[in-house]
Amino acid sequence: MFINAQGWLQPVDIQASPNFNQRPNNNIDLVVIHNISLPMGQFGNRHIIDLFCNRLDCDTHPSFASLLDIQVSAHLLIRRDGHIIQFVSFQQRAWHAGVSVYKRRDNCNDYSIGIELEGTDTLAYTPVQYSQLVKVLKIMREFYPKINNRIVGHQEIAPERKTDPGKAFDWDYLWKLL
């Protein structure tokens, strides 16, 4: 895998999201790890892709009602089987962090890359998800050296609102693999 000049990880599945805008600069120095499943705890369907691409039919499931007209995206999604989907070029600002602060710098979307893991706060992530995440993080740290070890969970930048990637995410294991 590598990152091309346009900020796309190659070779991965590309599902271009309209939910992005220009970064104020290209000073990328943070990775934010998230989790997502739609509906909660259900995996392998198209709902995440449809959400990030503004195609989610919110009548499909009662829990989707709160997602009506929401515009959100991440740069990458790593499925439970290890399949990687990129939604937004790393050069662009994906809308993944929301109201957020890291080391007294707000608006984390401005300077971070958002990676979603298909999962929940309480269900263990798969070995292949960790393997793929490590491959991606190593490539990102080469391409964006300011990232170094600035890899955090969503709960660290928005602790009042978010809990992901949750207790099920094994940070010690990730750091050993890196």
C-alpha cells in the first residue's frame, strides 16, 4: 500500500463522499480512531457507506432516525474482514471529529485523519482489523511524519460526547504492533 500524490491510499476501495472541504493547511499531525456500526452491532452491510455518501435511507431502521440529513465522513473505514474503504482524500478535511480539542488545539478535522473501525465500544475488534490498521498507520507516519505517535481515540478529543473506539479497543496491542 502507498499514498498517491492526490492523497488516496492505493490499492483500496474508493467510495467518494461529498462530505468534506478544504483543510486550512496540509499540516496533518494526528490520527483519530473511531468505531461505527449501523445498526449498532450489525456488520457487513452497506449502511456505513450509504451514511458517508449521503445515501442512507433513514426509514430502513428505527435507530437511523437521528441520522436524517446528517453529513459526516471519515477518511477510511476498516471493515471487520479487513477490507479498507477510503471516502475522502487525506489532503481534504473529512467531517469525522465534530467539536473537538487535542492538546488545546480545537477543530481536529483541520489537521487529522479519521479512521473508522467497523465495530462497537464493547465488542473485540478482529485481528485482521488491527493488522490492516497497523499497515495504514505505518504508511501514514512515513507520508505525514508529524503524526509520529499522535494516534488517539475519538473519546480523547471529544470526551464529553464520544466513547469510541471504546473499552474493546486494545491500545497496548496496537502500540506493540507498531
